[in-house]
Amino acid sequence: MSRITVIVPNYNGAAFIGPCLSSLMPQCGDGVDVWVVDNASADGSDKTAEAFPGVKVLRMPENTGFTGAVNAGLAKAEDAEYVILLNNDTVVGKHFVRELVSAMERHPDAFSAQARLRRMDDPKILDDAGDLYCALGWAYERGTLGPAGKYNREETVFSACAGAAIYRADVMRKMGGLDPAYFAYLEDVDLGWRAKRAGWRNYFVPSANVLHAGSGTSGSRVNTFKVRHSSRNNVYLLRKNMPLTCRILFSPLLAAGFLTKILYFTAKGFGKEYLKGLWAGLRMPLPPHPDEAGYGGSDRQIALEILRNTPACLMGFLGTLVSPR
């Protein structure tokens, strides 16, 4: 029985998978399984992964997205106590695995805990210090483009970024894993939100450090695929998880938030793609809320947290507009 299973989704990651596994494998001794779930790559990156001693490669017949790869890996981790999800375009710091596991053991109320992600091209700059969700209808990577040393306290966040995070495996299984409808983007916010509704918490662990290239699979930080899927999933996330009463109460802020994003992506030349994504999100069928994990959380408390997150999300978004990066 392996206590920990690390799942690394991969799709044409030839430029990244080698350095990722080279940094990870020295930390993975007895009791740690490493699965690279390959989404039908055509660049030989699956063979690169297979060449690492101790790495198991699961080849998917087609590209099932981040969600499909993770769920396939989760099925292989049937006896694991913890599951670590790791993007292929990362390089993990020393003791990454140990620090995440220790955080879960310190916090029995934790469903997940994420590492501090720094930019690979400039490690002095933060990439993600925990994900927030706000009443503007935005998910936001806390601290993005800010100084890497700003967030040094282990604390709760709305959700963990699945690019470098650990999860309590039995709870994740009970919740059905990632919702495959997302394919990619915001599936981790959905998972964290569902866990909060079940009474669990999500943590940020600054002692676990990771360098992240960002958009290693999709190719750039703003592109047609990412804009369309993110906007689609943003609407789906809201419809699926936010109670109708909250949507009504937050409607002025939600309208302002979506209008702001329409203007933002139009200015970047992706306005049509963003609008197409919104329309697709409105038409996605909603699944029934899974009840296997129970519901010990409070929608009212989550709504208040979403409202409290709004100023930070807004200021963070404005900060990315004026950043020279």
C-alpha cells in the first residue's frame, strides 16, 4: 500500500516533464507512487517520463483534459491516504512532498493544501499563493505577480490550486474526483468549493515551494483555448455551486464583474471567444450535488467569505493591468 500517490497530468510536455520529474523523484521513496497520466501526447514526452525509475505511465487513448487525467490517476490511487496533483510544467523545491503531508497532519480539518507557486522565469515573483473566489464572479490567484516573499503564513484559502497541491484521498473519492465537464481550468476551485460545502478547509503552505512555468500545455497565458474554456467554466462554476439567493443578492457585482472581463478580453482581441465561452457555460447541464461526502459546511459562511474576498480580487486584477509583466 502506498500512502501517497502523486499524479502528474501530461500532454505534449516534452519541454517540461524531465525537469519536473528530476526535481520530484528524489523525494519519492517507499510509500510514494508517482503516476504520469499521458493524454495521448505526440511529442514523446510519455517515453521521457517512462525512462525515470519508479515512474508509472498511464496512457490515455485521447486527450481527456486535466480533469480526465486526474480522475484516471485517482482510480490508480485506490489505497492512498493522500493524493498530490502536480502540473508537468513545474519544478518542485526540496521537501515539497514532506511539507505538504506535514501540513495535512497538522490540520485534521484540511481537505487540501497547496504549495507556494513562484514564476519559473523569475522566482522572485509569485504565481499563486492560494485561490480566492469573489462576488464579481471571478476566481483569482492570490498574490499573482507580487513579491514571492509576501505570503509567509500558513492559512486557509478558498481553494487550492491543483497545479501543486495535496488532497485527502478518501474525501476526494467520495466527492467523485474532479468534475470532468470542466476539462481544464477552474476544476480545482469547484473541488475546493464542494469540499467547503462538506465542512472541510483548504490551506496554503508557504514552506512547500514550486516553480511554475504557467500555461505549459495551452501555450500562452492568454489564448483562444484558455479564454473560451475559462469563461465557459466560470459561468458553470457559479451556476453549479452558488445558491440562487446568493446569485440574486450578488447580481449587481456579478454583472459588473462579467462586464469588466468582456471589456478586458475585447481589448486583448479575445472578446468573441470570451462571449462564446459565456454562452456555452449557460447551456452546460448541471449535475445534482453529490451528497456522498455529507454537507457539514454553511452556504451562508461561504457567501460571506466570497463577499470578503471581493476587494482583494479586484485590487489583484487591477494590479495585473498595470504590471510591466
